Amino acid sequence: MDPELQSLIRQLQDEKCPPRVLDRVAQRISRETPPARSLRPSLVWAVSIACLLGAAALWQWQARREAQVVAAELAAVQARAHRALVTEQTQEAFAYIGQALIRAAAHTEDALIKEAMPPILNGFEIVKSKVTNPI
């Protein structure tokens, strides 16, 4: 390399910038650079959104739980209604069977009195007449 160039480089390396120039450059750089954004607004928004999402989740959970309670109550009411219906139908069936048995008993009594009694009485009279009047 050229010796003159090397000496110029050494002189420039030894050269110091005055503090007044460094201050003006720092002020100009600070004016031109945008201020650093604070995390505070972002944090506020993040906390607000988290609170809203938490409230929505809590509301959904509570609504689902209330729906389950209502469904359980409805199922209990339907079960009681079904049991009451089965009980009523059973009572009606037993009443019908009882009436059928009463009618059958009455018919049997009438049949015995009208159809079976006369031959028995005739047989009894025949036996009685034969016992009192031997042949």
C-alpha cells in the first residue's frame, strides 16, 4: 500500500471527534428514531381479552350445567308420569280381571243351580224313595 495512504489512515485513527459534535449527532438520532413502544397498552388489551374469554367460558359452563339440571328434572318428571300411567293401567287391568271372575262365578252358580241341581235332586229323590220303599 502507498506509504502516504498508510500515514493518513494512522492520522485519522488518532483523530478525535469533539464532544459537541457527538452530542448533536446523538440528539439528531434520538429525534429521528421513533420512541420505543410501551408494552403497557398491549398488556392491558391482553388482560381485557383474557377476562372476556374467561367470562364467556364461565357463562357457557354454567349454561351447560343448568341445562343438565333441567334435563335431569325433566327425566324425573317423565319417569314419575310413566310410573303413574303404568300403575293406573295395572289397576284397570286388575279391575277388568276381577269383573270377569265375578261374571264367571255368577254364570257358574246359575249353571249349577239350573243344570246340575235338578238331576242331583231327582237322583236324591229316587234314592230316598228306594230306601223308604224297598222293591
